[in-house]
Amino acid sequence: MKCEIEFLAVGEASKAGDAIVIRYGEIDNYELMVVDGGTADTGEKLVAHLRDQFGISVTLEHVVLTHSDADHASGLREVLREIPVANVWLHIPWLLSDEAIHLFNNKNWTKAGLSEKIKAEYPVVAEIIELASAANCNIYYPFQGATIGPFTVLSPQKEVYLYLLPQFSKTPDPDQELIEEANMWIGNASNSMLAKILAKVRSWIQENWDNEHLKDGGVTSASNESSVILYADIGDERRILLTGDAGVNALWWAINYAKDRNYVLQQFSFVQIPHHGSRRNVGPSVLNELLGPIESQATNRFSAFVSAPAEDDNHPRKIVLNAFIRRGGRVIATQGLNKVHCGGFPIRPGYVTVDALPFSTTVEDYD
């Protein structure tokens, strides 16, 4: 099977997002899949791009929303208005809340009341559901083990998602004691940890190949940790990993599930760098397990794509890009331009080969 992955240029300045178009199959017999739809401004561009590249009568077999953040969800509304879609995959927080009601701090919630409260906080996701239902799309939850085209969902497990849900910033307060008993406290960091998370670059420091400054212990939001992680083994030693905005916890959950299923790790042909290259979403230990240990020199043995606006001073972080390069990645960033991993399909007219981002000898210092 061939599998082409295109990252569309999404967002501007510090407003990043993801919109990914996947074509899988053969040159004259393929299906299309969209993973995330970017910001509200992205929707029309995504529709126009699909029609320009695949014909006015283009259809989508699958649409996947990795998580409910607006910079991933908003553009999908226009896609569902304009393009026939067979299957829509997303988590619906308010419909899952009845199974997690005991994990919220207020024990007076009724199931209906909690559901209505949460739904009101997710108008974009609610509109996606309305559009998908009106178009008679099949709607599915992308939980661990689900198969979506050539991909398998590695994370999140449904039970884990239910513990994450009360920790989302838009849902009512969680029952901290119950969450902590399950060792699933992610959403509410201590003041000292929060200061570390929000720390801006204090200065720049020197970094060479053998001296990595990226640290373990990164913390991101519970919503990010609920991101769908997709894995595909398409044969001929080609494996793909899409990560959305997943953080360190989600990556470990994905690794553990992959090992349980005897899926091959550390031998990818394509990997998405999580969360636009944020330092909070990865660390040396999880990357060693996922991608392999640091190599003796740059090898470019797999493509590592990251979605980041051209004018964004915060993403991608050089300290993160270096970590992927050390472990064999050929790093490509959108930064204002659509970027395609051909995956066996011919190069499209008008597209040219791009240079990978270089290893940086100065990186961000947060200490």
C-alpha cells in the first residue's frame, strides 16, 4: 500500500493548528482521509485544496478529530458542509460524561445536567456532530484498538479518557481524591509546576550532538493527553505515527499498547512531532522508547513533520527538533507552506523537494 501524508499550512503567528490530508491505496485506486481541520480560517482552504488536488467530486472515507481543541476542530465544519464524508471519528465529551460523573467534584450533578453543561462549552464539536448527523455520516469514537483506514488507534483507551475528561479546562472541577487514587491527575498542576510549564525562553544556550538539554517531566493539558494517536504498518518496512497534540503520558500509553500488541516501534518511516514542536510534550526517555536511542550522527532514516506557522516564535522549539534529528529524523516544518510525504505516490505537479531543517547549535534555555 502507498500512503501519502500532507500537512497543510495552518494558522499564523502564535495561533497554530493541524490539518492533515492522507491518501492511501494505489495510484488509480485510493481513498482519502483528513485528520484534524485546523482553525476556522482553514476550513475553506482545506475544501478548496481537496477539490483542486483530487477533483470537484472528491469524497472522504474518514475524518478524524484528534481532540476537541478549536485549532484542530474548527475547520472540519466547512469540510462536512461541502464534501461527502463516510465516517467521522471523534470523542464527544458530553455524551461520555455520564460514565465519568462520579469523577466530578460536585456530587449533585444529574447526568442530563452535566451533559448539558459540558456540551455548552464545546459548540464547535457540537456543530460537527450536527453536520455529520445531517449528512448521514457514520460517527465513531476513536478509542484504543479502533481501526481507521490503514491506521490503528494506540491511545487513548476509553477508561483513561473518562479520567481525563473531568480534568479538561472546559469541564467542571474533578474529584481530586478519586483522580489521584487512580494516578491520573494531569489537568491541575501545582503553582511551581505551572510556573515551569509557562516559562518563556530566558536565553539561548549552546548544544552539540552529545549534549542534549531536553528534559523529562514535561506536562501538557489533559485535553492534549486525550489526543488520538494513530499507527500504521503499511508493509515494506514503512510505518507511520500521527500524534496530534499528545503529551508524554499519551505517548507512554501508546507505547505500552503497541508493545502488548507486538507492534514494531523505533522503525518508522514517518512521525508527526507532537503539538507543533512543544518542549512540554516530549522528553528523552519517551523518545528513546518510541524512536530509538540517540545515533552517532544524523541518518535521516525517517521523516518527522511538524505543523507550525511561519511567524510563530514559540514553535517549533529547536530543542525538540534537535531531539528528533538525533534519533534519525529528517525534520520538515510547514511554516507557511503545505508539505507532503509522498509515501510511494508520485510527486504532484507544482511541488518541489524541500530541505530538512538543520541541527541547531543553540537552543532554548528554560532553567
